[in-house]
Amino acid sequence: MYKYQLHLLFFIFFMGTSLWAKTIEVCASCEVKSIKEGIALATDFDTLLIKKGTYREFNIVVDKPLTLIGENCPIIDGEDRGEIIRVVSDNVTVDGLYIINVGTSYTTDYAAIRVVKSENFLIQNVVLEKLFFGIYLERSNNGKVYHNKIIGDALDEYNSGNGIQLWYSHHVQVDRNIVQGVRDGIYLEFSDNIAINNNISTNNLRYGLHFMFSNDDVYTGNTFENNGAGVAVMFSKGIKMERNIFKRNWGTAAFGMLLKEINDAEIIGNTFEENTIGINIEGSNRIVYKNNNFISNGWAVKVLGACYTNSFINNNFLYNSFDISYNSKLNDNVFEKNYWSNYTGYDLDKDGIGDVPYRPVKLFSYVVNRTPETIILLRSMFMDIIDFSEKVSPVFTPDNLLDAMPLMKRSE
Amino acid sequence: MLKILKYSFYDLMRSRWSYVYFLFYLALGFVLLFLNNDLSKAVITLMNVIIVLVPLISTIFGVMYFYNSKEFTELLLAQPLKRSSIFLGQYLGVAGSLTLSLVLGLGLPFVLYGLFKSDTIWDFSLLLITGAFLTLIFVALAFNIAISNENKIKGFGYAVLLWLFLAVIYDGLFLMSLILFEEYPLDSFSLAATMFNPIDLSRTLILLKLDISALLGYTGAIFKQFFGTYTGLTVSITTLILWTVLPIWRLSYKAKRKDF
Amino acid sequence: MIQIENLYKKFGKNQVLSNLDLDIHGSGIFAVLGPNGSGKTTLIKCILGMVVPSSGEIEIQGSTIKKNWRYRQEINYLPQIANFPGNLKVKELIRMIKDLRQKDSKEKDLIRLFDLDSFLDKKLSTLSGGTKQKVNIVLTFMFDSPLIILDEPTTGLDPGSLIKLKELLTQEKSKGKTILITTHIMQFVEEMSDEIVYLLEGNIFFKGNVEQLKTKTNQTDFEHAIAAIATRTSDA
């Protein structure tokens, strides 16, 4: 130990003064045997190289700008005793750690890695298992959460946490993470200008992605599959959602995506496949839906309450049990040039646009809204006859709810 | 019985109607696939055809065959043959040739189209199995009607009425009762009501494949149990088998006691 | 050969056979006669098991026919209306019946006898009534069974074929067979039958040979004798 310190002093003398950060190795047989010890020893901008092994530590506070790098996936075992890493300094990098056994509490949100009031952080290549909360960003901006794998084993909502949570954090990139088996895969609250790209959020108890009061965020290329309720975007403005995949979110209150009080959003090029409800829209206005694919959903789009000036253009509605469901007789939304696989019209002038308008709301969807058990009569001849008569002379469905220019072929 | 089956089958294979039926399905399959170019859409359209047309054709064809082969039946009755074998043989001959027309007529275009490379094959196989069951059931029901009615016109009338009832009216009454009693928990009722109509039952079986996303949206615990697990599939298929066996059993019971 | 006791048959409200007893033993041609609706065909169908009796007992060669079908192996039956599956060819029909009965047959001689060779490859639906009846006869006589039942065998036959049929019957009788015939042609009965069974209102009104009938009715002419039975009953 003494020898090492001498060595260290020597090192600092040479390198530290010339602004070169030094590397501290941590391992069972090294001089520095624990991460906490390493952090205590380190000075700003040093690198902690954590070697393969198991470190039974918790409440590790990173209070100076350091780089924590795991070599060959060292395990940090919190032994269920509480939070594991807390970053309270700017410019911290956490890389390549395997963190397990985060403590569960009903009063404190213990996280595997918590970043508090810090800037320019980078958390990458981290694997989290047996966790409560995963990566928790609190009032921290301009950072990046990249290529992490969070695998929870949550069973009940009340005693489980979220995979990646952002709270009052802005300008953060969340990219290429895999999150599964937690309560909400990715949760945003009061966080603006966030980019969420290429993540895979599956098998979570509640939402794959959950937005609350967060504006001007972008999420693209993510996959949300088999989450308890899908993706919820609520009380937010100016969100862009592009090329995401929402798949197999099944259940009573499950949907590919829930939009609640969302204004001025763009939803472009997404795929909604085999969800009970593709998109559930409540009180959302001025949203553009373009080039999305709705495939084999129970309800492709369910519109509840007042939703104004939304436009659905160039989408593909393929083999959904119901294309659109409305619960009111009013319609202020535009449907244009979509492809509907249920369309049976013709195109005599061969311009690729059907000559007869398509009415996407079936009477049967009203009946099912009223008496859910009637779903069992789906696709029966009787219902087809009733739907046909409603198509010919609409009584229950909004008269102007139609696609006057239905495409004859799928839009690419 | 096998001999009767053989001869009825040969007889039917020679008759124009088997070919008409076969060609109809063949044409339908080709039209659906090559005009649409969309396997999934074709499967959905086929479902409608199967749950509406298959019962209709089976009923009419069954009644027609039974009445037309009256003399043949009498010829056979004077032969040293068991009565039940005669009727079961004829039944299997008709049902078999209809099923064959259905499976081959629809199967060929789909195989040519490249069904085996597609993952729609399971939906499609389920459709064909359901169609086969419906054929078996409705031919059996038709034979039952015909054996109980000497009068051809009456027999045809009842047969068409039966089809109309099971294909349309039943669902209308079903819907009405669901809406009328909507305050009550209805999921056991609606599942039970489905079981009592082979067309609804087949439809449900297909829904399990095509519309499972929508079905799982409903809250009822019994629904969830039924649709969310293999229970639905098992119960439906068992009931379909019952629906096939019971009319056949009644047919052979009636056949033993009928005067010719 | 045939033993019938207390046979009753009711179709709906219509009592067709009531308390009928009949014994037919030994070889010979037995003509079952009676006015329309007297139950001739029903009786024959009861024997064949095509009609299920309301009550009563029928025994063929000493064993009951109830819930039995193998005894029909010993019966050749010629149905009244020769209407066969139209899609089959004559040849195929013959082959089919042979296949069903699995018995030695002599259809070739019969086909030659009735000049049916040219019709063998024709479909049954294209044949005339007379030809159909000939095919019917071939099917009936091609097996060697101790009991032969013919329901109106003369329908549609030309005189030549009728003669051949009579020859055939005589031949079979000489082999010691029991032959049961219903017909409306009295001349045929007088010429061929050994014994007459006269049915009236579902029961046997008379059983005996032609001479006995003439004596009973005090008529010299057979046809008159039959007619006399009919008038006497209408008087009664």
C-alpha cells in the first residue's frame, strides 16, 4: 500500500500536473480493492478501470468528474441494500458495468445509477439486473444514455421501478438501450428536448415509454413490444414520433400508443401491429399521422372525446378488426389518401384512387363500445349486413367521416 | 359401410355437382389471390365465404343427394347390408367429396401461390379445418332433415331455413339479447350461445387467429380465460366434434327405425 | 321358409297390416294379390326389413329378422320401381351389387338372355323403362338364393322378354326355390302361380290355389273370381 502510494505520488508528479488524467485500476488483487476507495483516491478527470470480479458495494457517490470503466463486465452487487451509484458531478462517464441487486423500498426510489443535477454525463454499456429503478436522471442535462441493457423481473406495479427515468432533465439522448421487465421501460417527466432513438423496450409491466409534461421531444426507430399497456404520451406538446414499432400490446387497457392531451405532434412512418388498440387518442389536436402502418390491430385508431384538426394521410390500414372507432357524432379530422384493406370500391379511371369514398367507422364498433360482449359477433354475417346498411345510409356514424380518396394500393 | 362409401363417393365424383363445387372454389381461390395479390386479405375474405357458403352448399347438396338417391337407397336396403352402414356410407361419401372439393379447390391456388413459404399457412389450415367441420356438420344436419321429411319441397324448405337461422337470424337474436341484458355479466352467456351454433363456433375459432388483438381487449374474466389461453381452441374444437357426432348419431338412430 | 305371426303395421293413423299371419313353405310360386292399398308392398317390405313392423314376428328360415340383416343374403328382391343411380353404367351397377353380396353369380347368361350386351356401357339414366326393368331382372336372378321376391316384375316388359321371364321363373321353381310375386296381371298369376295369397285391408282374405279360389267364389274364370272377391268385400 505504501509502495503504491509512493508510486502514485510519483505518477501525479509527472502526469497529473501536466493535466493528463491518470488511470486507477480496481480489482480484488489490486492495490485498490473497492470502487469507493478508487473514487476517494481519484482526482478530477481520472479513470477508474474496474477489473473483472464482484464488488459488493452500494451508495457509491461519484462526486468528481471521473470515468468509471468496467473491464470484462465486473459485477457490482448491491445486495439489496439501497442505491448503488449516485453521480453528483458533471462530466462523469459510467461504462461497462454489470450492476445487480438494487434495494427495493416503498419510500425511496433506489436506482442502480442515479445522476443528480449534473451535466455532460455518459452512461453506456451498462447491464442492470435485479433492479428497482435502473438509470435515474434527476435535473441533469446534456447527457447521453447509450447502449445499456436493463433486465428487470418486476411482477407488480406497486413495488417495481422504471428502467430509464428522466425527471426535469433536458437535452438528453437515450439511444440503443434494451429495457425489459420493469414497470415503465423509459419514463419522462418534465423533460424537454430529449431524443429517444433505437431503443428496444419490451415486456414491461406498464408502459414501454411514458411521457408526462415533456415537450419537443423526438423518438425514432424504437421498438415497443408486449408491454402491459403500450406507450403513453400525455400532456405534452411538439413531440415527433417516427419509424417506431408498436407491437403486440394486448389487454383490456392496452394500446400501441396512448395520446392524451397531446398537441402539435407528428407521427410518421410508425408501424402498429397486433395491438388491442393501435392508437388511442384522447383530447389531442393538430396531430399529423402520415405513412404509418396499422396492421392486424383490434382497433387501429380509437378516438375518444374531443380531438380536432388531426389529419391522417397516406397511412396503411391493413386487416384491423376495426379501422377507426369514434364515440361521438362529430368529426373535425381529415382522412385522405390512406390505403384501407377493407375497402371494396373500384377505380374506373385508373388513377390509383378509389372512385367511391371509404367509411372507416363501422356501426358494429359503436355496438361493441356500448356492449363489449358483442365482440363475439365480429365478422358474423348479421353484423356485415348491419354494417352494410349503415354504410349505405349513415345514421350512427359521423356523416363526414370518410376518406374521399382511398388508395387502391398500399402506400409505400 | 366402406363399400357404400366407395360407391357413393364414385357416384358423386361422376356427378356434375362435385365438379361445379370444386371449380367454384378453385376459381374463388385464384380470383382472390391473383386479383388481390395479398395472402392475408385473401384469407379474411375466405373466412366469410367459408362460414356462409360452406354451410349453405353442404345443406342443399346433402338434402338433394339424399332425395335423389332414394331409389339407390332402396336397392341397397334389399341387399344384405346393415342399415346404419348404408346411411353412414352415403353420408361419408357426400361429406367426403364436398370436403375434398373444398380442400383441393381452395388448397391448389394457395399452394401454387406459395403458401408454404408464408406464415399465413396456419390461418389457412385452420380455415380449411373449420370448413371441413362445417361440411361434415351441415351435411349431417341435411341428412337428418331429409330422413325426417318424405316431402322433398318441405325438406328443402327446412334445410334452407336451418341455414338462414344459423347463419343470420341466430346472430340477430343473439345480438338483441346481448344489448337487452347489457347490465348483466354476459360473457358466460355469450360464449355458451356461441357453442350452440356451429357457424358461430367456427367463426370464433377463426377469430382466435385473425382478431385476437381485439378479443383480448374485453374485460370479462371468462372471456380472457377463453381467448387468452388454449382453452378457447380446445373447447371450440371439442364442441365442433360434438356437433358432428350428434347429428350423425341421430341419423343412424333414425335410419334404423325408418320405413322405406 | 317364411313365417309371419300377428304382424301389425301402422303408418301414422293408417293401419296397413293388422294381425297378419302367414306361412309359406316349400318351393313354388306364391302370388300376393289384393286391391290397391291392401298392403302387398308393405308386407313384402316387412319381410325384407325395409319397413319396421309395429308389432309381430317375422321369421325367415327359422330365425327372426329383427335387428338382423344377414338373412337378406338368402333373398333376391326385384323392386317395383327400377330407378338406379343415374351416373352408373349398367356394367358398374352389376359389378357393384356383386361386390356388395360377395356371392357367385350368373349374370352373363342373363345378359345374353335379355340381349343387354349393347347396353352394358350405357349410363342407367339413359335407358328406357323396359330396359331398366331387364337390368332389374338380371340383378335379381343372377344370384342363387332360396327366396326370390318380385314386386311387379312384368312392368314395361315386351312380350318376348315376358316369355323369357316366365321361363326363368319356371326354371328357378324347378330348383326348389320359394318365389313371392305381386302383380296386377291376372293372366300371369293364373299361368304361373302355385298358390295365391289374397290380401284385403291388411289381412289375409284368402290363401290357396287357383282352383280353390274358383270353387270358393263359384266362378269358372280366374279373373272373374278375383273380381268376385272384390265385389263381395265391397258388399260386406
